[in-house]
Amino acid sequence: MLVFFSFFWKKSFFLSKIEYCVVIYLYYNLRNSNTIFFILKMSSQLSLSALNGLTIDPPHGKCRNATYSEGPQRFPVPDDNVLWNTEYDAYKPVDYTSAKVLAGPAYADSWDPVAIKKFKFNGFEKDGLMRVSFEGPYNIIEDLPRNPKGRTGMTGRGRLGRFGPNHAADPIVTRFKRNDKGELLKDARGKKMQEAVLIKRKDTGEWAIPGGMVETGDSVSETLSKEFAEEAMAKLEYTKELQVKVQRDIKDLFAKAQNIPVYEGYVDDPRNTDNAWMETVAVNFHDADGTTVGAFKLKAGDDAVGAQWTVVTSETKLYASHSDFIRRVLAIHGLN
């Protein structure tokens, strides 16, 4: 029960105190996880209701009908056959899990069928590992989770460590573009120009929002600051003492900036398969006057080969679902 409430305490990042109390009341009086997940999903939708009118790319737009990175060609899945409730008798997905994942690193699940049967899918492991999906309970077919958004043309885990949801956190750090005198610059429409911190990924060469996986035992807020420090400020290249200082400074500056929930849920990621998929919590840390996060000096590190402040628009093309997140942020600041 403690682990259950720990999850919802982390979720209270997006819930009001009243909504959080409702979740607790439902647990004690209904003991119905499906009902609670429904309430949780609805509260998230309400808190982000201003963004509901945005156009979001269809599921699997980036992980269908393509060659998997460092892997085989996926089985083709036409748009009309993505959903599981559509008949597709010819569907024969290729099975693939990368050698790196099969080698058994700490972040990866075992491939042992006996171990898989014991995994707490739609729940939590004893060590706190969260296997709950933001999309609600997912189906288990032949002992393995089924992607809630539909077919991808591939089974196995690909390059993802966990069966089912693989949870990440994406800090979207933004500021308004200014000249050397600190004066705001505007575009041809007379609107402020939004800049965001972007990193260039080593694996695909695409520009992306810095972020990474939520490790077992870490909170979303801890992951947000840690991943930003590692990917956009090269924290891992510093001495241990300096790493501690950089991490502390980032946490302090994140706390001072506007802290705006942007998205939580399934991510259209090129690594997704029928049995493993990415989900994320994206949060916008915005510096309106350029005195907090806007003053960061960037240096690429960890999984990045480049890091820079970049003017972003609704047309900016980025890795996975990151373009969607940027459009949401622009809408929040009235710049779409």
C-alpha cells in the first residue's frame, strides 16, 4: 500500500490536494484500481485541458514500416491496421531484442520465461520499479504486455530495457530570445521568440529535448534535473565535488523558474515495439526574464553530441514526440 501511495504522491505533481484526497478515499472505500486509474487520467486531462485542441501526430508514426535502429526491418502495418481490434490475419511481426539488452544490464528485464511470469505488470515491483502505464491498465497476452496504442510490426523489446512501459522524464527548458542588451526580440508577427534547450542525440543524429529514463527509486523531479545536468551541461565530465554543485544549482534554478506540466503519457518513439514502449512526463521550466534557467551555459554530455539554445516554432522537427511537446509549450505561452 505504501508503494501505491508513493506513486500517487509523485503523481500529485499534476493533481490538486483535493484530487489527491479523492484518490486516497477511492482506494480505501472502493479498492478498485481501474476506477482510480480512470480518476487519475481524467484529472491529468483536466489539468492540461487548455492543450487538448492541439493536433498530435498519430500513434506509431515514427515506429512503423521502417528499419529499426541497429536492427531489422519491421513488418509493415498500414494505418488502418494499427489498432488491435482491427483484423490483420497476415500480421507476422519480426521479433527483435538488441544484444545489449539481452546481455542483462541493470536497467533491463530478464528474458527468462519463469521470471517474466512473476513480473508485476500494471503494478509495482518490491524495489519500487513502476510498471503502471499512464494510459491505464494494459493487456497481457501470452505473459507479455501488449502495446496499448496498437501494432508496431515488431515484438520483443528492441533497444528498450523493460517489457511494458519504459518511463522517462523530459525537461523542456525555455526562455524568450533577447539581444546582447537584454531586449526582447520579436518575429515578423510581432510575437516574442521562444528559445529551448535542445541536444543532438548520438544514436540518431536528431535534435531533441534533453531527458532520460526514470531509474528505480528516483522521482520524476529528480530525473528531470539529473538528465538535464548530464545531457545539456556535461555533468558526468566533472569531478565528483563539482557534479554535486552543478546538480544542486540546477535544482535551485528549476525551482525558481516557472514549472509547467506539459504532457504525461505514451510517446511515439522509434524504439517502441508490440511488447515495450516509451512513456514520459514532460515539464516546461520557463524563464520569462532570463535570470534563472535562461542563464545556463550549455555543454553536450552523456548521450548527446551537441547542446544549444534554439529558436523553436510549431514547424520545428525533433526526435520522437518532442515536436508535439514544443507545440504544447508554445500554446501555453501564447506563441502558437
